[in-house]
Amino acid sequence: MGTRSDGVPFRHARERTHVSSGDDARLLGFESELEANLTYIPLAVRFKLDSCGIKLSLAVWQRLPEHKRRELLYLPCQNEHDVASYRRVLCVLAKECSGDEPPSIPTAEHPLWATDDTPEQIARAATALGFPSPSSAQWRQLTPLQKFALVKLSRDGHEHRNLGAALREFGLL
């Protein structure tokens, strides 16, 4: 167990058990039209990167052959064994493309997407865009990938470009 510079406790990737609903191997609807060739890192892959404690730059992602990017999208990352395997595969692929292993990042012990109640940042971002905030009951019905996506799309300092599309896709509007 460690502590980030902002005081938030975290577990190293090898200590953390990943929680997944099994839908983490797909593009979300609002991504799929733009991501046919996986030019950008899809949220499902970003979810897996956070789960295994790896920071992968967009430049390295784009150096990977498309079939390897797809492999990373579809590889399971649902339990401790999967997370360790995903991390190994990712490190090998990144090293082949860039010459370096990707940097490790801490994984949160209690990630914001794993809370029982709608995180305040999502409520603020939705309200700022003129949408209602998802209720706690609605939040609890979402899959981990959907929750992760909403957390990422509602971060402070971001334009929240796809937040409305995600709220619609997830049946929250």
C-alpha cells in the first residue's frame, strides 16, 4: 500500500483485484464511429490500463499495429490473473514499438468509479451541460466500464465533449 502525493491511498497494480462486468472489451457507442481503426485509446483500454497500473502514451499506442491495438481491446482484464497477464502483454508490445517499457502508475485502492453514489464531479459536469445528474440508484445500475467512462468524461478541466452522448447511451437522459 502506498500514498499518492495528494494523500490518496493506493495499491500497487500487483496488489489490486480488478472489478469488471465483462463488458470491458468493447468500444462504447459514442466512440465506435470515430474509432473504427483505434487511432485513439478507447475508454475500455484506458480502464484496463488504470487497472494494471500502466501509463501508455498516445504516441506508443499509435505505433502499435492495429491488430495489436485490437488485441489489447479484447484481452480480458477481469481478475488478478487477467490483470497481471494484460500488464505483461502490454509491456512487451510497448517495448517492441518504443524500445522502452511503459511507466507504471499507482492504482487507486478506492477508485471514484467504484463508489456506491454518483460522484460529485459527474453531477457538476452534467449540471454544467444542462443535464440532470444521475441518481445514486441509476449510478448503481451502471457497469464498471460505464462508471469509469463517466468519471473520465467529467474530470475537472476537461471540455466534457462526450459526456452528454455517454449519459444518453447509458440510459441516464
